[in-house]
Amino acid sequence: IDGKSVNFSSTTEAIAAGVSCVYQELSIAPQLDVAKNLFIGNLPMKGGLVDHRTLYKRAAEILAELDMHISPKTIAGDLSVGQQQMIEIARNLIQDDLKILIMDEPTSSLSQSEVQVLFKIMRELNAQGISIVYISHRLEEIMEIGDHVTILRDGKYVDDAAVKDIDVPWIVQKMTGSNKSYP
């Protein structure tokens, strides 16, 4: 990070260094509203109490950036799985000093329109100098948004290349170890 090799002994250290992760499994608190889910563990405070005015204002701004037309007061458990995934993603985007965002299969439960919104946000983050590690088996997505691809098979490094220099059959061959073809 910033040209230095780093090792972290905890997620707290990684977060403090600007690393954030969107996991494939949702970690939404279904009984809380959207705003509280966005800022869970980082609620805006005023005079020792939650500053609800700031909380809902900031949440509404974030939802608008994500083209999510829902109230910040909506109970998270009432949202679709795709909307919950977008809340999960948004939670990571509000980190002030974000430098690296790791995304594990973030589109697995998103609609096509939500995927396009996510890709737009990813391009904006990248333009701001934020690096994104995008883990996916959806090869067309990798070809659309990737700059560089690293192939792992059985948890081991196989190969890597610039996206501009490869195609989907190259990825499939590296992933499977053979010249198989998949539609």
C-alpha cells in the first residue's frame, strides 16, 4: 500500500490502512434500517448520542449515488437480496481513507441494472486512485471491467495477463488446465 509491503494481524489493522472487503455472504442486520446498516460500527454521534439527522441525511446521499430509490428508514430485512447486497457494497464505500476494495463475487445476487450501477461506481473509484480486487467466475464481467487478470486454480497461482491481451477462452483454458469450451 502506497509502495510499501504490508502484513496485517487483524481486519482492524487492514481497515485502518484503507483496505475494505465486500464478502459474497451478506452481513446485513435485517432488523435494522438501511441507514443504520450503512453506518453500523461507525454511527455519527453528537453529544454522546446517535446524530439521527446526520445519519439519515448521509445515508440518503449514498443511496442516491447508488441509484437506489429507497428510504434510509426502510428495514433492511424487507429489501430484496440484490438491494441488500448493494447496501453491503455501499457500507464499504463510505470508508474515508479507502485505498483497496476487495470484492468477492459482488454481482452474484444483483440484477443487470444493479450490476451496471456497481460497475459505474467501480470505474469512479478507480479514477479516484482506489484499487479494486474483483473476484468472480463471471468471465464476461472480468473482461468488461478488469485491467489485469490473475488466474488461480485450487488456490494456486496459474497465470496473469493484461485484459487487453487476452480473451475468455484464454481464461477458461487457464482455469481448467485444458482446451475446454463453455458457452
